Amino acid sequence: MKEIRIADRGFRAIMLRSLVQIVRRPVYWTGFFIFPLFMFLFLTTMLEKGLPTRVPAAIVDRDGTSLSREITQNLGGMQMVDLKYTPNSFSEARHLMQKGEIYGYFLIPENFKADLLAGRKPVITFYTNMTYFVPASMLFKTFKATAVYAKAGIVMEVAQSAGVDAESLSSMMMPVNIAARPIGNPQLNYGIYIANSFVPCLLQLMIFLMTAFSIGQELKYGTSRRLMQMADGSIFKALAGKLLPQTVIWWVIVFFMTAWLYRYSHYPMHGSWGWMLLSEFMFVPACQGFALFVVCVLPNLRLSLSVCALIGILSFSIAAFSFPVPSMYPAMGIFSYIVPIRYNFLIYIDQALNGIDVAYSRMWFVAYIIFMLLPFTLLWRLKRDMNNPVYVP
Amino acid sequence: MFAVYCREFKMVTHDVGIILFFMFLPLAYPIIYSLIYNPELVKDVSMVVVDHDRTALSRELVRKMDACDQAHVIGYATDLGDARRAIDSHKAYAILEIPEGFARKVGRNEASNAVMYCEMSLLLRYRGFLVASTNVMQEFSSELMTENIDRIAPLAETIATGDLLPVHNVSMGNIRNGFDSFIMPGVLILILQQCIVLAVGMAGGAQRESMRLTGYCSDNLAPSVFLTMVAQMLCYLTILVIPIIFMLHYVPLIFRFPMAGDALEIFAFILPMIFASFGLGFAFQSVVTERETVFVLWVATSLVFLLLSGLIWPMYDMLPVWRWLAGICPSTWGVEGFVKMNANGASLSQVSGPYLNLWILAVVWWVLGYCSRRWVVRPALMKLSSR
């Protein structure tokens, strides 16, 4: 990169230099704008429906009686399932599943009705392809409900024929009922889980990368010495001037993100916008602090970028967006707390999804501050390397 | 071509960055990821109980709930507010509220309702609670129902001796319903693709960079663009053979992922995906002007590829534009075929659709890769060397 000819020194000059660098290179545009904006659009439109509906499935009716046809009709009428095939045998259905045509199938055995009426207890079995978790879970629910309804109908018929009156039967079928109330997300919208965790996590990745990249570039091309001269030898001034314009850009982006997720996409916001925005605004310098710390430890463009990329990508799993920390091995779970996104996620749950008092999430805000202060412990090291940059290819 | 192969081999083995991609990424990443999710199931999630009934029946309900694999009752709360505080302070994730008169209603042959409030921060927890409560509900109900019917009309032995119509469910492919076995086989394929694209991209960046810094150009020796590409790919494949076998065969073995497929067929299937990834990598070289930019430009795409693969969100339910985008990613078809073969035991002929698509993609990406090398990378290198 060519030196930018700005004669004067000082904070403002450094900021201007930093901005000019961003404007000049398309790689910065990609990192700052194109990826984040694409991701907003991508995730929210992809998961717009919340849950997949009409999951392709099949029914194997080996009985072929009025009863089995009734079950087929009931199943076909369910909202979640699309009965695409009616294969003749188990193997045929399994082949369809292996080919990916269906996500599960429902099997009514031979002599089903006859066995049932004779009390020989035929077994209804349904198969779901759990390698595709979400659609298979939908199918599981639908299949189970169909089977339970079928069972209830049959038990009622049998009991009625034995002389039990219909009225006391209906309450007898399900004497105990436990109604599940999903709080905060009654439609079980899957999109809010993916979008609200993956979008900030992607931002964390990009903030990590851009921070490490922009400082590493100075070290790689030896321009850091000039930067230090402009800052009159103060590492604090140099880095503040370098990173502050980036912070402002990220602030604009997280503001847009918050509006996009909670206003435009109508993801649940049961708490206060203020705390949520504060969280997002603190999240940016926390991520920058984390990346800066990595750069301080490894003052080399390639190594620090590798580490940032590694941690940034691992965050998608280790921050426990889908698999809870207490269920992980403790030795792995502990690492979920070393990334800023974990705290962003926890605050989002407390403030946006559950809308509880901010006092419950105060510790997560403190964690942000710790991330911001982290690099100060090693700035002296970076100062040494900024003054004597060595590039190891 | 052999000369290029040797030269490239020497260059790669001396480049720590590329070696890192070839060794660390395919060897360490699958292990780290698998370890994160390896417990597979979410068990014993804490819940609190608000019991307004305080009868033997309500206590039995709570005991049954606690006995479930998925739930763990940490204690009783006096009222809903108290229970709510336990949720807010992240001690419990669900409240089971049993209303007053719960047992009395059952005794009067009326339907008795309990309510379970679930905190929805993670879907897996909710799913666990739902499964637990459904199982408890059914078990409880069939016990009570048998008792009741027997009392009213002591006749039907068929009913009295238990379940009239047993319902079984079988989870195919991922028999434990585990999270690791669900996500990891797909992620392995993604890691493979990303590892290839990143390494090829970085090699391209390194070449341009070394031109700029030292004036050394390796491409001048090359007889043709295409042969150089082939030689480079063969060279990288030599290094990658062991990592690929490790990833696709030994990682599932170590972590006990489903392995229903035929190993040779799986490798035959994955071959065109590897070719296509190289083609994609060569095409990617056109925008990589310096080695480190690959991180900024490519790392974040992993997420896009994961979501497009159809593993998390089914492909048939995507917007046409995303389905189209998914169609041109080698990983989409790679994941689809690999998961079907590995977990569902499909044969190569059963995944012929994805297989054919992968070969088409391999050709398409190689053509694009050739174009990028011929008309973008090479002129750029020429310009640099003439400077």
C-alpha cells in the first residue's frame, strides 16, 4: 500500500488516514458493508416462514381397509405434512427416504383392522429421518398426533361397544393434560433463533477480522512506524485514531441491524430498546478489544488473522446458540465465556426475548467492559512491534 | 507438468500459512467441533414446580416428570412470581404449574389440566421439555384411563391389560436423535470445501505477493494455464489425501457418528466435490491480490454455505433465489449426498442426482477457474513482472 501523504500529525490526521484507507480498498468495503448487509438479507429472508411447512412424507398402507384409509386421510389433512407418495412396502419407502424424496413415513401393518378388532394389538410405526433435525421434528410431531388421535378413536369405539357412555369417555381419554406454553416465542419461530444469534456472530467475526487486518497491514508493510510518528509515539493515540472510525462504522451497522431484526423483521422485543441498543453498541468495542488483544499477543498479520478467523468461526458453535452450555463437556463449555458474542446472546435473551429486568443481565454488560480493557494489558508489546515492524512471510 | 508439480510441492511445503490450512483445518477443526456437540443430547434441564394442589397425585406427576431423561426438578416454588424469579436468574428453564383441584378433577372423571411454561432461549431445551411432558401425560393418562374404564365397566380385558394400539417411532439415520450426529457429517464436508478454497486462494495471493515483493514469478515456466492448474491440484491432493481420509472416515469412527455407507462409494462420491472446490478456489484467486485477504473475503462464507446446504433449513422450503445460489455451491450437493450415504446408508446410485450435479459443477467451476487464471491472474502477474 502506498504511503498517504498527510504532512500534519495528530489525532485528526490519523483518523483521516484510517478513513482514506478504508475508502480506497474494496476488501474493506466487503468486510465492513457487503458481508454484513448480505447476511441480514440472507438470514431474514431465508427463515421468513419461521418453520418449514408441508414436509414431504409417505404413508405405507399395508392394510387397505376403511380404518387405515381414514388414518391416511387424517394424516394427509395435517398442515405440516405433504403426503407425496404411497409406497407399497417398507423397503420402497426407505429407498425414497435414502434418495431424499421424503423425510419420513408412516407404516400401517398388514391385517391392521382385523388384528385391532380381535385385540391382537397391532403396532403402528413411524420413521423419521433425524439427519435433518428441523423437518424431521415437525414430521415426528405430526405423526405422533395422528397416531394418538387414531388410538383415541379406536379406544372410544371399543369402550362404547362395551357399554361406557360417550360423555364420560371423552374426559377419560386424556384425564391429565399438560399444556406447554412457549413463552416469548409462541409460534416456535425457528428464524428468530438463527437470525438473532448468527447475525451478531457474523458481525463479531467481521469486527475481529477487520480490526486484525487493518492493524496487521500496518505491521506487514512497515507503515506502522509512520503511524507512530503521526501519533507522537503514543500507542494509545495511534490505535484510537486508527480504530475509532471503524467503531463508528460498526455502530451504524449494529444500529441498522437492531432496527432490521426487531423492527423490520418483527423478531420479539419484549424488553427495552435502550438496553438492547446499549448492548449492541458496547458489543462493537468489546469485539475490537478482543481482536486487539489477539494482535498484541501475535503482532503478525497472518497469525493474528488466523486466530481471529478461527475463534470467530468457532464462536458459532462454542457460544451455545443451539446446544446449551451445561450439556457440553465442562472443559468445552468453559470456552463459551471467552468470546464477546456469548454475552451479546445472553443479553438478547434476557432483554429482547424474555424482557426481564436489566439487573439480571448486569454481569453480561460488565463482561463487555472487561473485553474492552483486555488489550491495555499488552499494549506495550504492540508498541514495540509497531516501532520495529518485521514481516515474516 | 511434473516440473510444476515438484516446484509447487516445494513451494507449499515451505509456506506455513498453506500448511496450516492443509493440516490444522482438516485435522483439528473436526475434532474441536465434534467435542463441542459430543454429549449429543440435552439432558436434565432444570425446572421448578408450582404445586397448588399438594396431593399424592400431583406429587406423582412431579416425580414422573423428574424421572424423565430430559427434565430435572430443582424444587418447589410458592407461587408463579417466585418461580418466575428462578427463571429470570437463569436457574431454571421451565415452570410446571399444577392447579388446585387437580386430583379432585381426576377423581370426578373430569379432564385435569396442568400448564408448563417454557423459557424459549434454546429450542433444544423446549423440545426436551415437550417430549418429557408428552410422555408423562400419556403414561399417566393410560394408567388412569385403564383404572377408570375398569371401574365403570369391568369388562374389556383388552383395555385393562394395557395399550390397545401401541405406537412406535424409529429415528432413521441418527438413531440417538443426537445433535452431534445431526450437524457434524455436514460440517465435515463444509470444512473440506473451505479448506481447499482457502488454501488455493491463499496460494494465489502468495504468488501475486511474491511477484510484487521479490519479482519472482513461478508462472513463467508453465507450459499452459490448464496444465499448471492440474499440476497444482494434484500436488495439493497429495498432501490432502490423509486429512481427507481422516475427516471422512476416522472422525465419524472416533465420535460414533452414523456410518451406514460404503467407504469406497463415499470417496467416489466426494471426488467431484473436491474437483469442484479446486475450481472454485481457482476462480476465487481472481480477487485475491494478497494472501491475507482470503480471510476477510472467504471465512464468513462458511456460514452461508452451511445454511444453504439444506441441513438446517430444508431446501424445498427456500426462496427460489437461495435455492439457485445453493445449487452452484459444491458443498450443498456434497453435504446432501454425504449425509444420505453416511447416515441413511444410501448407495451411490441413490444419490445419482447430487452426484451428477457435482460433476457438472466441477466442470463449470473449472471453466470459470481457467478463465480467472487465464484472463485475470496471469495478466496481473505479467504486469507485475514487467514492472
